[in-house]
Amino acid sequence: EITKSFPNISMKQVIGKSTKKNDIIAVKIGWNVRQGRPLLRPLVKMVANMHGDERMGLEMMIVLMRYLTFNYGLDERVTKIVNNIELSIVPTMNPDMLGRTRENANGVDLNRDFPSWLDLGKPIDELKLGKQAEVKSMINWIMENPFVLSMNLHDGAVVANYPWDDEDVEPWTKSKLFEKGDDDKTPDDEMFKQLSLTYAENHKTMQRECICGNDHFHYGITKGTDWYPVRGGMQDFNYLFSNCMEITVELICGKRFLRESIKEEWENNKESLLKYIEVAYSAVKGIVMDKEGNPAANATVHVGWLGKHVVTTARGEYWRLLSPGKYVIKAVSQDEMFQSETKSVLINSKSNIGALLQLDFLLDSPREEDQDDDPDGFQFKYLGTTFRNPVKNITIPRVCLTLSLEDGFQWC
């Protein structure tokens, strides 16, 4: 067993129980992981076999765990990942029905059972009312840990799918963490596209678009609602109820495969999996402190012109994934009485590997009750290299225009 052979860099954790009281197990991989997470080390998770009859994700997670642990100290890239990121892998979220049926032991599709945006603002106990045991376990795990990045692995197509899965989503009507925006896409739509493209572009075949029969996914990615709408899905839940950004990756056409094909699928997915994990390096991160210099728990970190705020941990930590561009960021106390100065940050590339950008904030300025959160000046920006038309396959060059009292004039 991996956790026994590599105790310094891996450990097993029971994160909950299934309907039939089987353990739902996560394997944590990271340097000195049994001693607790060092300050500001980002958490990444991967969850497979949510649908019991979709097993390729489980196989990929087993190979990934072996690859990271067996190559630690031997491969520079692997060693850097293990030393700087805490990765949690759930090989099966649906252990009762592994290899049997899509649904859980109660006949419920777990990817339709999570709370939706309509449930924002409810306490966690109310969110879990009437939910399946597996979903309750995941709700607890997701909301108790400050995950930054996540992936949910499925079978049935070859595509990277990003939120929203649900239609007509208006989280700003339920939560102060969201500002009014477009109900058809998330405030982080461009970042979600880049996460999906990171996977598809590094996959051996996914970017070919037409792989499984009638499926046609431009660049190997799709927004959930452009494929088919889902309410109660896990990737929407992550984004709505935590700081975590999750995409869903479909690995193979259909659900049946030969054991001999596992090696080929690993080669197809290996670079995508590693590159996706490494995205965590690019997060802007830091510590938010109150005016006495103590860590500020449950403060919010606001990024100008992006309509979702992230919340700090009990140790005052935050992480924020951002697509390429220039941003202004500030922190606001939990009671909204104090805020920090505003700071600027430039994200040069979607990978930004090794940058490890750290911006700390001190909540030392009183905040007026009706203060506008938008920074001074005006910004018009397409946040990314291109827009891609899902129907006409058109690319439009990136355009930026900034006019700000702080930053002056910018054109690109």
C-alpha cells in the first residue's frame, strides 16, 4: 500500500461513509503530510468514480499516486510538486457500486444531488438535509478544507467541462460573495476556460474535438450548459460554496475498456494531470491580518472587476487563481468595517509556474458602509488570449484598455 511504503509523503484519510457504511478514502500526497499543512501550501483535489460504472478515472488516480510517490526524489518535476502542493486523491466516491451501476446504492445519481445556487446562505446542516451519504461526506470535506483547485473524473466522452452546469444561475441574489453579473457564465469564466484548455491541450487526443461519435467539442472543452444542463452537480457546488475551482474531465468514449488500455490512457492523460496540478503554483496568495497584526479569519479578498470574492482561512490565508492580465486586489474584514490598501498584480501567463506571487494585506483602513468596491478609474478587458466562438470556431485577439488614477493608461 502506497501510504505504508511512503509514510513521509503520503497518508490515508477517511473523509466519510457511503450509503452502505463503506469508507470513502482520500490519499494525501505532500512532503511531511502527516505533520500538517505548512502555511500557504495550496490544496488540490481529484475525485474519481462518482458514478460507479465509470472506472477509468479510478485507474488513472491509482497510477498517478504511484507515479508521484515512486518518482519522488528521483524526478525534479515530481519532487517539486510533492514539496509544494498538498494533493488529495479520492479514487472512488461511490465505493458501494464500484464497477456496477452509475447511481449509488439508493439508486441516486450523486452528480444531481448537491446543493445548488438556490441553497446559498443556508447553514451546512441544512445543506445536507435529505442528501445521500456520499454527498454529505463530500460537502463536509469540501467546506472544511481550503481547496484551491479540483478535478472530477468521469467516463463517457473525451472532453474537459467547466461551470456553469446549471442554467440561469444568480448567486448574487443569495450571497455577498458574488456581485451581480451574467447568469449564463461564472465570474471566472475565462479562468475556467484556461483550466479546461490546460487539460485538453496537453492530452494526446482531447483537442482533436471529434473523438466519440457525434460529440463535437471545439478545442476539446465545453461549458456544462453548452453540452447539457445539470442542477445539483459537484463542480458548480465547489465554486458556489467554497473558494475551489473544479472542472469535470471525461476520459474515454463509453464506459467499458480492456485492462491493456490503462497504460495507453495513462500516456494520454499523464501530462494533462501534471500540468493541471501545477496550475496551483500560479495562484496569487497571501496572508490577511487585522490592524493588530493577527491573522484575519473569514475576511474576503476582492479582485477588481471580477464578481466573486474568496474567503480567508482560520490562519488568514487566501489563494486566488487568475487568468493573464493586470488586476487590483484588496481585502475586507468579515464585519466589513475595515479594509486594506489596494495592490496591483500582473499575471503574465496562464501557467505562471514558479512565480508564487504573494500579496499580504493589513486591514487598517476604516470602510464606509456604502463604499463602492470598484477601484478608481475604468477598465475594459478581455481577460485572456482569445475568445472562442463555440459555434463558428472564431478566435478574436485579446484586447485590453485600462484608464485608472492609480495605473495610468494601458492599451494592448
